[in-house]
Amino acid sequence: MMINPSVWSRFVDLLRATGWQAFAVSAGCFLFLLLASTKSFELPSRWIVPIVTLVGIVSGMLAVLSIVRAICEWVYRGVPRLEVCSGHGCD
């Protein structure tokens, strides 16, 4: 079974999402899983739960990393960056 390339491009778009977008996707996935666990609706297929779980975990990790990056940028906002020499004519 081949996966449509447009599906992969949509997944890669998820990786480029901002922190708030990743958090919204993660919250939506876990809300879906909560409703599915209470049997609020009939699942169309068994494989949906593992896929939604994976997307929720990945997007949640991206949201956490976005928060950590924002905190690091805030903490180090006044610290000058080190200049790294590439080895070609450095003094």
C-alpha cells in the first residue's frame, strides 16, 4: 500500500508549526483520545487510535520544545553570542 505524497507533506507541515499550533494539535488529539476512550462515538477503524496517539505525542513534544526555546531566548537575551572561527584566516 503506497501513501499519497500529499499526506507526507501535510505531516512535514506539522513539524514546521509554531508552538501554539503544535499545542492546539496535541490538545485536539488528546481530546479525541479522551472521547474515544469514553466510547462517545464509534471509531471508523482500529488503527486511528495509534496514529492519533503518535501525532499527539509528537506535536506535544514540539510544543514543549518551543516553550523551552522561548525561555532560553528570554534568559540569554542580553548575553553576547560567541563568534566561531571557521579556521580560514582567523586572527
